[in-house]
Amino acid sequence: MSYLDFDEIDDLDVLAKLLKMSYSLDDWNKVIELSEKLNQCSLQQLNEKTGNQINLKRPLIYYCGYSNLMKSEGLQKIGKYQEALKYIDLYRDMNWYGSMTPQEAEIANDFKNYAKANTLTIKVLQGDHIALTEYVDYLKEHPKEILCGLTNVARAATYYQWDIDNILSSFPNYITNFDSDGDTVKNHYYIDLLYMIALYRFTRQEYVDAIDYTLLILESALTLKEHNGYKKSTALFQMFHSKASLQQVNQYTGLMQSILEEELRNEKNLIFDGVDIRPGNSSHNANQQ
């Protein structure tokens, strides 16, 4: 998205959509840049009380809170935890927004809940094992946060060598029985979760499980069309293929073959027979004439 001139964009809904796209691409610097732009434009509308608000898909307070939330997310992803906490405080208490309608007050309360969860997230990522229990309890009470939350738990466990097997086993449906619903952000969270669990297993030298998760990432990434997941899983498998069982190698080969066969469908009269790429029957017959 580098070809876009963000300085020329002031539509809050467009900026919010671009933010979600950047998040799905793991482009954290762009997330931070776009969140700053969204915050600037939303505060300008708030201060000027412009008529453009009537064209917004959501109340203006949403964009004010969302811009700070996404900036805190971007900062968290690059490890700037203390700076992220400053922006969490901005959507924890949104009284600075001024008088609110009942709908706006409900949105402000939603952001207050997000702030609680994201503060716990940072505590866990900073190695606060005591906060881990409270964080897991929060996730159980807020199912929509489980995919992203478990990813953070697995990330922290990988950093600090925690044993989280019991935690992972308490959320089986979110790991092996994923329901996409066509939600690209949800898909991204799921692939990220599988990736962090794979890394967790690799750091514990549990190679069979780690490679099983790697293959699950690859299979899921192909189904969900998650390019980043494909890159991560193929890189992991190639680097650790010597640790794979014959069954795992065959599964990987089968997935690679299915990718090649699908790509060759875009080429005229080329097929892969399991050993070689060769012309299809129609091309062969044409050469015989």
C-alpha cells in the first residue's frame, strides 16, 4: 500500500479499512502511521463538529477510540510496551470526548473493556506470570478475544519458557476446529495463533507436535488464502524437515503437489504427473498432427 498518499485521505471509514488491511499484513509501522492519521482526522471532526459526521458508518467516538487502540496495538507488536500503555489510557477513559449519547456511552464502555484486556496483555508479554491467570479467566469470559489472547499467551510462554499446555488444552475448539465465517481478520488471528503454538513447541524441542502445527498452518493458510501463514509454515518446515517423520514429509509433499497442480491449471495443457511436468493430451495430439 506504499503507493497511496495517506496525506490526501481524510475519510474516516477508508482510513479504518486501511488500518485493518495493514494489521492483517503485519505491517506494524503502517498501522502506527495510519492510526495517527485516523486520530488526527477524527479529532478534527470532533473539534470542528463538521457535518461530515452524518456520512460515517459509526458514531465519531468509535474512530477516536479505535485510532488509539490500533496505535497501542502497533506499538505492542514492536515491543514498545510502555508507550503502548499511554495510548491504552486514552481509550480506557474517554470522558475527554465530552457529552455522550447512550450509544456513544456504550461504545466508550466497550473501549474501557478493551483497555482492561490490552493492559493484561502487556503485563503477560512483559513476563508477569501472576497476570496470566487473570488474563486466561478474562478470555474465558470473552470468547471473541480468545484467538488473539491465546496468541499472546503462547508468545509470552515462548519468550519466558512457561508451560502452558494446560491452558491450551482448555481451548481445544479454538485451535483445531476453527470456523472462519469469511472474516479475514479472524483468519489472520487463527494463523498467528497456530504459528505461535508451533514456535512454542519448537522451543521445547517437541518436534513431532511442532511440525504437526506447522503442517496445520500450511493447510489452513492455503484454505484461508493467508499468504503470510504460507510463508511462515514453509520456512519452518524447510528448516526443520530433518526432524519430520516420514508421514509428515509425505503430508508436506502432498500439500506442495496440490499447490503446483492448482497453479498449473492456469497454464494451457500442462500437467504434473507426480514426477514431471509435461504437456497435456491436447498439446501432445497437436504435435502429432
